[in-house]
Amino acid sequence: MPTITPSLSERFGVELQEDPATGRKFFLWDDMFQMTPQGMPLPNFSVQEAAKSFFARSSDWLRWRYREAKEFPDGYFVLDGVVLEPKRNPKGQRYYTLADIERMAHALAQTGAIDGEMFANIMETVLNVARLYEVFDRSEE
């Protein structure tokens, strides 16, 4: 399982925080972002946007990772035994936040669906998008 280098914390001015449910540390949490009137964190991404922008894959690839596989009866989006369920908008469509994508990358790396280089690229992209949405205090960078 790839590890996140301390340089990302230093570079983006954000510290890893422990998730009390899993004990795993993450950079991003939904409450760090502005919310839409419907209560959805900004930015948020459709299946197609998330698949193309963060995983360089098709939306079908992303959807198939949720399906049962021989080695992964609960799909590939299981992190430390916890199934990562996608959020749904008021119309019932799946959407993802940057915090979701960070956790999805960890799950995919844990299952071997992505390698360490791809994991690092996804993390850097996620943090760069968070920077664009001014999650990080630019004066600390």
C-alpha cells in the first residue's frame, strides 16, 4: 500500500487528520468545502467527471469497481473493511467530492486496482483541485 509523503502536507499546507471510524488519516473532509444550497460540497463530480479527471478511465470502469469481483466480493471500494458507498444527489445520481475521491484512491491502491504511481498522481490532482477551491490558506504555501 503506498504511503503519502510528508512533502504533500508541507507543499499544500494541510495536515492529515485521523478518521475515528477507521484510524486512517486523510487530507480532505467534506466540511472543509463550501456547500451548495442542497447541502452538497463544492466541488462535486459526476461519475463521468470523476472517472476521466482523477482516474483517467471511463465511467464504466468506475462503475464496475463497485461490482462484486472474485477476489473482492464487495467490490474494489472497500477501505480497511468499510464499504465506500457513493453519495447521491436529490435526483438519485451518484456524485463524488474531493474527500470521496481521496478515499477511493486509497481503496483502489489497497486492492491493487491502481499502482503507487497512479495513487500519487491522483492525490496530487485532488489536492491541486482543493487548492483551486481555496481550501488551503495560500499564505501558508
